Amino acid sequence: MTLLMLGLVLFLGVHSTRIVAEGWRTATIARVGEKPWKGIYSLLSIAGFVLLVIGYGAARQSPVVLFAPPVWTRHLAALLTIPAFVLLAAAYVPGNAIKRAIGHPMIAGVKVWALAHLLSNGTLADVLLFGTFLAWAVLGFIAARRRDRAVGTTYPAGPGSRTAITVVVGLVAWAVFAFALHRPLIGVAPFG
């Protein structure tokens, strides 16, 4: 459990600089340069992610059960991850209406993903992992929207075809992950 907690602190700590220390972040980038900042940021993020994955895997070997979610929550989680993947795609397809409406669809997707998994998993490691990601995503979304309002940032929407592409890419990515990758990578088959 210690590795999981260290991984969460490192990974989400690095990803929280814009939430809790925007001024420090800006000053540090100005002092060291954008490329070195991104390099250090990336290395710390990767290290945190590796610790998080190893720690979560180890914690799953001897789970501490906090509650037993009903079976239907697994089905709900599978359904909720569909919009999570569409939101993730919306972060990368330029000019889609989803990004225009939400502003930060990746963070919104993390919120949906974390909530879905928090509802359907009842071990201490699951609550720690998904609960921490959910709290981070809520705070991150609020901070990002506040920054947008402060500087008047808007996200333009292009033609409807870009939104359609976003939805299709999200659905395909969800299907590939749910039916082909989730079990080999995570060890759990979402549909059986």
C-alpha cells in the first residue's frame, strides 16, 4: 500500500502544480525553460505512474475489503466508461462541440472514470486509487475552468463532423479497451 500511496502523491502531485502553485510553476518555467520543465515533469510523472501501478498490483494481492458493491455496479461502471472515453477523445480531436462545451474534457473524463470504478470496487486500494483520482479531477477541473474565466479562454467548435469523429473514436477506443485490453492489462474482464 505504501508504493501505491507514494505513486499517487508523486503522480498527482506533479499534476497538481497548476491547481495549487500556478505562480511557482510559471516562475520555474521562466527560470529553467520550458523543455527542462517538461522533461522533469515527464520523468516525475512516469516514476509516479510506475510506483502507482506496482503498488496497486501489490495491494490487490492481499485486498482489504471495505464494502461489497452489488453486481449491477459493474454494469454501471462499464456504461459510465463509455462517456469517459468519449471525453478523452474530445481532448484530442480539434474543434469538437464537446470540448467547446466542457473546456477540459480529459479532466472530466477522469472524473467519470474514477467515479465509475469507485462505485464498483470496494477494496481499500480501489477506494484510495479511484477516490484520490476523483478528488484530484474535481479540483483540477475547478482550477482549469477558473483559469479559463480569468483570461477569457473559449474553445471554438468546428463542423459537426469533428464531434461525430470524436464520438466514434471514443466508442472504438472504449470497445477495444473493454473487450480486448482491460483483462490482459488490469486482470479484470469487465463483461464476464
